[in-house]
Amino acid sequence: MAVTIKDIARRANVSITTVSRVINDKHDVSKETKENIKKIIKEMGYRPNEVARGLVTKKTYIIGLLIPDLRNPFYPEMATGLDDLARREGYSVIYYNTRKNAKEEQKAIELFKKKQVDGVVISMCNKTVRKKFKKRNEDEFPIIEIASNLRRIVNPTINIDNVGSACKATRYLIRNGHSKIGHIIGKRNTQPARHTLFGFKKCLKKNNVKLNKDWIKQGDYSKESGYKKMKEILKEDEKPTAVFAANDLMALGCYKAIHEMGLKIPDDISIIGHDDIEYSTYIIPTLTSMYLSMYELGKKSGEMLLRKINDNSNDNPENIIIEPKLIERESVKNLSTL
């Protein structure tokens, strides 16, 4: 026979109401009593009736996560961070992979509405769809944005300092004696790509390094685009001595293109990436990259969302900026010592 809330109350020597308040995470139960009840619940294997629980709390204990591309290792790591936090807090996560498609993003909106999620984390969503998301859901569930494309903050947001990060990466190349530097950016219609390009140009100008527009190519954050755009750069009459790829997947594509041309990294051309995905340490030579903890990013987005769920105020949305740091490995040659 299944364990009931009455069994828990009898074992803990408290009222059914007290057990219910602990299950529904109310704050008017002493810490000692709450810990004892939670211990008994675990020992007896009690599973709350989620339907009944939802009727009491007016929550489904479901979080939505909208991501653009599961093939990019950035997103599974981020999702794991969110999922671990959600599980610890008694929530489940629904994932929707949009494949960078605006129509799929609209379908995600409808799915989340249908499932009556308590809140949603969205990352790199199409600008137009994001605005619709906000307009249609502002009274339904809270939203946390990661890498927002909007200039004006309308939701709590976690952004990466892509301007500062690009400056650090570019400055590192310059300090290693490089003055001929290319850049493979992401899609220009995303704010991270625009900010990364701005930081790259800003650093070149500050250090009196000439910008060669022929060495700036637009990718889409995929390995394939990194490969294709690196090929284009290597076909130029004058070639750069170093290339900054806006993410590590495009950097991996650069590796393939360079090897196919019979060139060596970093002897013939240096590469620096961004995000520091796990693959960066398994390729030869290992990739110098800007480190960003995707797991912590996902965890932090979950913490922000749960705060928003429990305090549904729209005043002064949080805006957290994360600063990536340089991880130096083997893919950049020091020309200043030659």
C-alpha cells in the first residue's frame, strides 16, 4: 500500500497540515521540524500527488527550456546545470530544441502554454519571437533570458560580456606578436555576435592594429561554417597569422580547413576560440579559448527563475553579466620572440 501524508504525520508526530506545508515549501515551519519531516518522507519513500499539490500551490513544478541547437556542446552543459538545480528544488524541465528556426520557437511558446509551465529559460531566441514571447506571456509565467538580443531589458537576464571577452582574446593575440588577425563571427542578427565583433574591432583600434575586412567572415556557430569561412580566409592573397573564432565549434572547423590546406597550427596560423568546450582539450594542438562555465550559467538561470516564480514582481529585472577568462593552451604561436 502506498505511503500517505497521514502516515508521515503519524511518524513525525505532527499534524497533516504541517506535513502539507513542508511538502509545499511553506516558510512557517521550523527548520528542525522541516528537516525531520523531509527525512521521514525520504525513509518511507513517500511520493506527493503532484496533481493535488498543484491545486494547492497553483504550480505545475515544470520549467521550460528553449535552446537553439543541441548539437552545440554549450547547450547540453547549460541544460545540465539547470536540470540539476531544478531536481534539487522539486521541479522537472521540458526541453525544446528549436534548431535555430523561428517557427519552431513559436511552437515552443504554444507547448509551454499548453503544459502550463511555471517559468521558462530562453537562450538565443529569434528577436521577433522573443518580443512575442514577452507580450503573450507577461501575465502567465516568468521568463529568464540568456544572451538576450534585445537592447532594453524586459526580463531578468544573464548576459556574457562578449565585448570584454573579445577584447581579451584579441589582446592576447596582439601581445603574442600578431598584427594580422582575422575573425569568424556568429550570425550578425544576434547581439552576442555584434558585441564580439565590436570588442574585436575596439581592441585592434586601441592597439593601432590595422583591420582587414577581408579576414572578417560571418559563420553561424557551427563547425561547418567555421570550416567554410576558414577556407575563404585562406584563399585570400594576403593571409592572417591568427584567427579568433567566436566559438569553439567554429574553431574546430578552422582546424579541419587548415589541415586540409597542408598548414600547421600554430606554426603557420594561430587559432583562438570561445566557450572552452570539452573538445578543446582533446584536439591537437589543444585549443586556447575563453572559458565560460555553461553548467554554472544554467544553474544560475534556474536560481533566478525560481526567485521570480516565488516572487512574481516585474520591478527592476535582474541583469547578471558573466566575465569569461582566458585559458592558454597550444594553438597560438608567440611571434614576438622570433
